[in-house]
Amino acid sequence: MSNEERYLLSHPQRRIWYTEVIYSGKGICNLKFLFKIHRKMDYSLLNRAMNRVISENDGLCIRLKEHGHQEPEQYFVKHQEREFDFFDFSSERDSDLLEKWIEQKAQETFTLFDSDLYYFALIKLSDNECAVFGNVHHIIMDGLSIQIFTSQIAKYYHKFHSETDVSIPRNSYVQFLVNEQTYLNSSRFQKDQNFWLEEFNTLPSVTGLKPYDAYQVSTRASRETFTLSEHLKKKIEKFSEDYKFSIYTFFVAALSLSMYRWTSSLDIALGMAYGNRMTKMERELIGMMVSTVPLRMDIDPEEEVLSFIGRVSRKQSKSLRHQKYPFDLLLKQINKENNSNVRLFGTTIDYRERAESGDSLWIPNREEVQDFAVHIENLTDIDSLQVHVDYREELFSKEEIIRFFNTMLALMENTFKNPKQKVAEIEIISEEDKRKSLVEFNDPKLDFPPQATIHELFEQQATIHPNAIAVVYEKEGLTYSELNERANQLAHYLQKKGVGPDSLVGLCVERSLEMIVGILGILKAGGAYVPLDPTYPEQRLQYILEDASIQLVVTQESLKESKWLPENIKSICLDRDQVEIEKESTALPISDVSPQHLAYVIYTSGSTGNPKGVMVEHHNVSRLFKST
């Protein structure tokens, strides 16, 4: 029997509904978990306990009602007791079968209207261990709700098994809906709205680790899990305690700085998940209430790292005071003012503390809304920190995720060593990676084929040692894989500009990582580079450009301020054109270049006063590799 009174969706629910509409039929809004119980159980009592929890939490009894072309309404039904599915996987030979079963059940979607939005099953793992599997639509539950749900199951089971009284509050999601309406009509709502519109009166320059159209990329996702050692966890705890900020703040700061070092953007935005449970009743309630709180940080490369973490802490606290404001309303208002469909961030982070034993294990989604989501779990009873990274497979490879996490780790370790160093100077390469890079690159057993192009020799190393450091300049470095991908993108971009075998391309950049990217990019496109030292007099640079008949120069915006570059010569600025270059494929470009083609032309001082160009082919250089 149903209560036909209908209610509008809450704003947290609307956020989920919009996602469901955009990615319909993918199960992207489903939460899956496995609640393990390490003891022998009476399954009839466990079934009874689950029925009781559902009947006393109306948030689980929500059903959606179609409402024309508008977003649906919701109503509450009276729970009908049932026998939940039971599966026995206690046989040793069924260990793989359980994983396959979970994978299958985790992919199942729900009938969205006038139907239950949850599926629960009881699982026997052994004579002394069992589990509750859950697949629940996010519109009726959030992460904290899962913890409340499993905790109440345990309490009711104990009550039925021991025949003792257990005090469990009975709360209603309807009250949360009422509280939200009260807030939306309050002066507090107006203050929060003004705060967020001021915070985003301009849009972030970078909204993710990679530029792309969020709606054109597959949502297929994977997860990498990293377990931090007890030693590192204690260092994080001590550092946070000494300087009086939270572990969550420390990770948010580390993630922000890592994003800065990967993107070079001085304007970083990411999303933080918070419970949005303001009252005691809400903190005990099962339902969808979680809020997404944006965090926008401006980066000052000259600022001390410790000062930056302090700013993150203060900005977090300030943002939290306004967390009640619905994120979907903020996005709607910003899109209206900018007459576009924008996103504010593509990276999210959340933090929770839980006991490893007797708690629910979240099952990662095979689909992901964000391109990069970091979940930190502080396992309080085994003194360990776990970091789960969910990522879109079309955007990132497993190796890239590992490299990014290693960047965060190196940044943390180097912060512990010297928290007062400048943001721009903190190293993001570990001592171990440096050592491996030197050892592996100088391995005498490596064989360099003489009949190969220069970039083919480099690609050989990138295949053998993708995660080794390829190049370091000052405090920054690139692995072979990172350098290879950036050079490939530049090569594709250059080929579209007409660069091919024996094309002479000027290269005028400051000494930097970009210089190496420029050299490899030109070679991979099939061209030959002509070094143009920015310290040369204008007359010398112009002579080289004319003598070599150069039609295209790869340079930097700041170097074009002088008048050495004639207007009739096209230019590509690695900094100015970065966004366009990064849209290119990271796959290996195809060119018809051979070892007999030009690799570079270097100009040396001539006896007549004018420099003379010396042409060097690929095979001349590859022979040097073979003989050294």
C-alpha cells in the first residue's frame, strides 16, 4: 500500500537524476557494496533484520513517478516483508564464481519508475563468514547511508539473536525535504548563493588533467588502489597535527599541487564530497543528502608549500560554511550567465574513516561521471591509508594513473623534508625514480640498431622503461611515457601544418622541458629541426631563417616580442597553442622518414662572418648510439 502524496526531488537527488538522464541505461548512478560479517550467522534472523531496517527507513522505500517531460516526483511505499535472495559460495572451487556473480549483479540497472530502487542478497562465504550484497540507486542512498544501513542491520540482528532491546532512531527522509525547503526560502540561501557566484564570477582556465569534451568521451572506468604504509600514514598524521590541519586538507593540497605541476595552470578547481548533514536527525538518516563542494585555488609559484596548505585549509573551512547551497543550482546559474554548458571541475576527492573489519566494501563502478576521482579511506583499526583512484579509461592509461599518484607521493615526501620551499621548486620525482632512471638508461646491455631514426631509438626506450625519468630540468621532470605522448601530440599538430620528411622547422625556445618536446615532436612529424638560440642577435637569427628557407618556427610567446621573426614565417607557440596541441592524439604519428633523411641542420660560425649550415641525417646520429 503506497502513500500517494508526492514530493519534489531534493537538490542532491536532482543532481543524480540529471546524471541518470545524460548517461541513461549505464548504471552509472548505482552504488554497490559488500558488507562482510565475520561470524556464523542465522540467515533467517539476518533476513528479518534487513526487513526491519528497510521498513523503518522510508528513504529506502522511495519510488519515482514519471511526471511528463519534467523531472520525476517521488512517493513512499510501505515495505512488504520478503525473503531476500540467498547464494552459497562457501565451496572452495567457487572462489572465482563469487567475483563473476558480483560483477554481473553490479552491472544490473533498475526500472526507474514505480519500482524498488534497491537489490539486496545474502551470501554464505564459509561456515563462519557471510555477506550482504547491495546494489542501490544513488537517488535513494549515499555513501554514509550505506554505513548507517549496515550498522543498523548488525544492531537488529543482535537484538533478535540475544532478545535484548536496542535503541535505533526512526527518522524520515520527508523531514530532510522539509528542511531543504525551509533553507531555500531563507536569507542563508541568499548569502550562500552570493558567495558561490562571486567565487565563480570567472570560469577556471583548466577543469581537468586533460582537455576534452566531457560528453563525447566514454564513461567506461577502472580503479587503481594504493595502500600507504603505516610509516607514511604516521608521517602524514604527525605533519597534519603539528601544523593544525586535517588529513583531508593535506590530501586536497597535495592533489591541487600535483594538478598544477601536470597542467601548469595557476587556477585549479576540484570537487570535494561532504555529507551535508547539518542536524543530529540528518546524521542518522538513510537517504541521498551528500553535497558536492567546489574548491578553487589560485597558485602562486613563489609561495611556500606550508603557506599554500594553510590557504587550502582556510578555503575549505570557508567553502564548508556554504556547502548547503545546491551544486546543481550553481551550475545552472553559471551556464545561464555564460550562455554555455560548462563544467567547473573534472576531478573530485573525498575522505572517510572506517574500520577495515566488519565494514562494507564498496564495489567500484565500471562507469564514471568524473574523469578522475580520488577516494581516501583511513582504515582506523589496521593503521593504514588506502587511496582509490577511479578514472575514465579513454582519458587515462593505468600507467598514467600510477605516475600521477607517484607525483603526489613524491610531493608529500618532499613537503615533509622542507615545508617552507617554494611551490615551483618542490620536487615531484622520488629519489628512487631518479636512481632507476640513471641505472636503466646507462645499462650497457641495451642494443641500439644503427639503421634507425633518432626518434625510433627514443621510442624503444619509452617502450622498455615507460615509467623511468627521461629528462629533468631544474625541479621538474618527465618520464619516457609522458615525453613520448607530448611529442606525439606536437608531431600530429605539426603534420597538420604541413611538416614532413626533410621539412626544415626552426626551433627557438628557452632551455626547458619544452625544448626536448619540441625536438622530438619535429622529428616524429618527419621534419628536421634548426636550432635558433634565443640569445643570438636578431640579425643572426634572421640570416639563418632566410638561408635555410624556413617557413615554420616552433617557439614560445615571450620570445616573439622582439622583431627577429618575419611576419611571413608562421609560428607555433608551445605555451600559447598548448590547449590545441593537447587535443591531438597521443598515438604514434605515421611519417615516411627514414635514417637517410635530415634530422637537423646546425649553423656554425663561418670564416666569412656568416654562419654555415651543417646538415646531419638520422643514421649519422644512430651510429653514435651504437658505438658508445
